[in-house]
Amino acid sequence: MLAITVAPTASGKALVTAIAAIFFCAVFGYQAASNEITGKAIYHKLVVRGSLPEPVTREASPAKFREATNLLWGLSIFCAFVSVGGFTFLHISESD
């Protein structure tokens, strides 16, 4: 939504989206790496009205720890792909 209001052109929207995706890629990647280093994570159990955060450790709950950390790695990779796509679109639209 921010890209729609900030940038009136398609290439501007692609640029804003790519920059935001890089930011979130770094945030999710940092949190995932921090989980791996400390051995502590926040597992979110999905319930009807949202999620319940549950602190877990690698030793006490290895499956929940791995699920929580892998989700962060996956979100980081997804944001990296969105960023690459945004910059590619920007490059293609600028070269026309």
C-alpha cells in the first residue's frame, strides 16, 4: 500500500517494493540467525483468533524451534526474491 501512495509510476512502485523487501529480508534473516546462535526462538501456535507466542529452545523443543526458525529463513528468502523481482522490473521498465 505504501508503494501505491508514494510512487505514482510503475517503476517507482517497483523501487519502493524492492527496498521494503530488502529491509524485511534483513530483519527476518537477522532474527533467524539470532535464533540459530542463541538456541532460543518464539514459536507461534496458530489459533482461531491469531497466534499464541511460545518461547522455545533448541534443547527443550527441537521440532518447534526448527519450525519457528525455518519460517524466518523462508520469509527472508521470499523477501529476497521479491526484491530481485522488483529491481529486475525496475531495470526492464527503465530500459524501455
